[in-house]
Amino acid sequence: TDLRSRTSDQPGEREVLLNSMFGVCSSKTELKQHMWRIEQDPGLCSFALTIDNIMKMGAIYMRVNSDVPLVLMGESGCGKSAVIRFLGAFLRLQVFTLDVHG
């Protein structure tokens, strides 16, 4: 089944799931405001918070938090940077990117 999407007055189940994994916001009201701020970012406003992306963010978070090296690989344009940017914004972290070609 698909998780309920966010409404104008409540965060969606995906946002609640993500928050329960990372514990960023202490209430649904705070979570709703936090998600609104993220959506105001031109680079993140079109990000699709899918279950697949939530699972990826959980795996990335666990590896980084455990000091396990992490390499993201994939085709150009598949969303590697977008997932990292969204995760950083959700966790209220400043994210720096380094593109390596070759």
C-alpha cells in the first residue's frame, strides 16, 4: 500500500517515518514547518520522498554514523546527489559536494 501523503495541515506518513528514524522534530507541527522550509529550497522542491529514498537515507545515515566508508554509485542523473542534499537538509546539516570526473 502507498503511505498517506501530506496534507496542508498534517505531515504525511513518509515524513513521519523519516522523522521517527532520525528524531529531528519533536512534534508533527514542527515537522510540518520543517518540511515546508525544505520545500522552499529550489534544489529540493521537486525531490520525491519515496519509500526507496527513505531506505537509502537510512542506510547512508547508519554507515556514516558508524564511521563506515560510503561510496554512492549510479548512472548520471539517478538521484545520488539529490538524496544526499535532501538528507542533509532534513538533518539540518550543511552539505558540501565534490564532483569527481574520470
